[in-house]
Amino acid sequence: MNDTIRSGGLEGKIITIECLSYDATNDWKIDTEVSLSSLSNKNVFIVRVFYEMGLPSNEEIGIVDFAPQLISRGTFFKRPKYETFDKVIERAFGWLSENPDINFRNAQSIDIKMKSLSQHKTHLMAFTEHGDYIRIFRVTYTKPVEAAQGAIGRTVLSSPIYLSTKIFLPYKKSDTISDIKQRLSDWVNQYLAQNYEHFTGQRWPRVLSAETVEVFAKDFRDDNVVELEKAALDDTFLANRFGSKNAYMFFSLRIFYQTFDRTKCPKSSDNSIDTIDNNNDHN
């Protein structure tokens, strides 16, 4: 893709970049135009670029992965223990704040098939379903190509990105995506109103991207969402995602937003989940 960009083959401004898996046939062929899943056990990752048509792009694409660190190794009778997902996100946010010369395009949580209980390769582009997975955090970005930098003389650094995140979960089995989306919208408006005095001029917090997250849980009752919250925030090692361990799979929404002051940026561990206490009308 970057070779195409350097040769002027991408005519337009890149808006966002996403990585997603597609169902493959028995001989590992995929059709990216298909909208209906065939529920194949063979999957191939693709990189999809959304862009606004215009002048040829002068920015190349970059991808950086943040995987959970292994805390204790697993055995035949014991699952391995990895750091929680909110810690993985915090490391990614630290990297972004230290690299202000890039343009953030997207962030995703992606399940990667493991080769063994302690080994994984995030760059592999194909896998078969079933087995153990690890949830990584992938950041996609763009940066000026070398030719463009040379023409300018030097790269002008932008303001550091101080990123935070919040995930919005279903509170009842009957909750719809529209219900979750409404809570997301209400929270954004409330956050802006409560922090109005901290932002002046153009330095307002911005929602940079959002993703739909699959959350696997063993149990979920309308009177107890602790299991779902734990699965959303903590679980990075997923054993047999669709097997007997997990009886439910839910969709949730996660947003990533930017602030311009590190002291005003909530830690992901403090402000990463939309809790019932703040949404009593949805209980």
C-alpha cells in the first residue's frame, strides 16, 4: 500500500484505516465485497483504507501493535496470566503522546490467534477459528512520506496526543445498539458541559475514533453486569472464544477521544467504562 502511495497511486486524503478479518474459502480465497458472513473457520485479515478523493496522498501508513505482557506462564492445568487490557491501552496512549509527528487515524482491539499458550505473532494475516487468542491493541497512523518531508525541509510537529477511552456496554440482554449509542451520545455531551471551563479556542476535546467491540462472557444477568465489565476491561487471554467457556457474546461501543492537557486526561483505569451508577435510568 505504501508503495502505491509513494508512486501517487492513492488519489485522496486518508480518513481512517482499519484491520478486520474476512471469511475465507477452503483454499483461502476471500471476497471483500461480500456483506454476509459465511461463518467459515478460515479467516484472512485485510487492511481497509477510507479516503476522500482528491489530490494524491503524500502520507504513508503505519501500524503499531501493543500486546499484553505475560505475567505468569500457563501449564496443562492452568491458564497463563496476562496484564489487563486497560494497562495495554495506557501503554499505547503513552507512545502516542511521545510521537507528536504522526497523525492518529484509528485504534482497534483485535483478537490474535496464539501459536501456543505463551507465543503469538501479531503480523500473521490468516488463522483458523478455535483455540486460544490474545487481545492486542492496534494503532494505525499516517506520516509524511520521505519525499514530502524533503520538499518541506523539515517535519513540523503537531501538539502531542493525549488520548483517553471509554467503553459503553449493554446493561440488559434486551439492550440494542441504539440504546448503547444513546448513552454514548449523552456521555459526550455531559463531558463537554462539565469540562467547559478547561477548554478555550480550538483546544476542545475531540472524539478521534470509535469501534464496535465483541465481549465474550460466561454469564450475564440483568441484575449483575460485573462479569461483562470484567470481560471488557480485564480479559486479554481468550480460551476457546466460542466454546463451552463463553455462553454469550455481546457488542459494545468504545470511543477514543483527545484532550490537550495531560492533567485533564482521565486515566483509562479510572474512566474506562460507562457504569450503571451514572445511568440509573437504564437499569
